[in-house]
Amino acid sequence: MKKLLALIPAVMLLSACGGVSVGEKTTQVISYEVKVDGKVVEENKEFIYQPAQYPVKGLYDALKGKSAGSTVTVTIPPEKAYGPRKQEMVTYIVPNEPAKNLKPGDKITARAPNKEIMEGMITKVQDYMVEVDFNHPYAGKPLQYTVRVKSVMKAFEPKK
């Protein structure tokens, strides 16, 4: 058993350094920083991804073909990130609690104009109604990612 456990890190190291590059049937360990309008809005020291799990499509596209040790800085346009800002996703709602306890910048969960229950940000408060923006906070904005690919491994595929 000890010999088997000792082999696992070696196998992972060989997978990470053995010429495997980011692709459809791989798993990647990456760290990244995201900037919006020049300000760091998110950092992640280490995260494991497979292609379908990337937060924005443009990030996977930028990493395709890269191998362990690569560092990539890429600006992802809104259409490959969180999409354009849509004015129709800003609406007035009547909150369950009195509006006097709410203020612009507060987050609220409610039914969005597309009929889904979503989280939105209050932008205006009136007597009994609040204006809520249900757009993603980064919608309409380019995202600048700096990504370090720590390892790339072939994805586990169960035998059929």
C-alpha cells in the first residue's frame, strides 16, 4: 500500500510535466487573477478545472494548447465573458420587507424580468419599490485574466 501511495505523486508529476497541454480531455490546476477596469476583483491561488467548468468561455479558449508552467495574460471581451449589459434586466420590484431598510448596493434575491429567481443589486430605493439590476456585475465589461497553469493531466475516463 505504501508503494502505491508513493507512486501517486510521481504519476501526477509525470502527467503534469509530460507534454500534456490544455484540451478537451484534460484537467488543469490553475491560479488566476481577474481585473475589471484595472482593479483586481477576484484571485484564486489554485483551482482544478475541466473545459466545461471554466467561469467564462474565453478563458478556456485562451488556455487551449498551453502546458504546465505557462503564464497567460488575456483580455476577454464581454461576449466571451458575461455578455453585454441588458437594460431589460433592470426592473422595479416590491420587496418582501420595507424598502426603508434597503439601500443602493444591497444584494437581493427576487424574480428577475426573465422570470428566474436571481440575485440582483439594488440601484435605487423609492417608498415601496426598489430598482434592481439583475445583470452580472461584470456584464458588458472586458475581463483581464492573468493565469498560471500549474499542471495539466489527462482527464479520468471510466472504461465502458
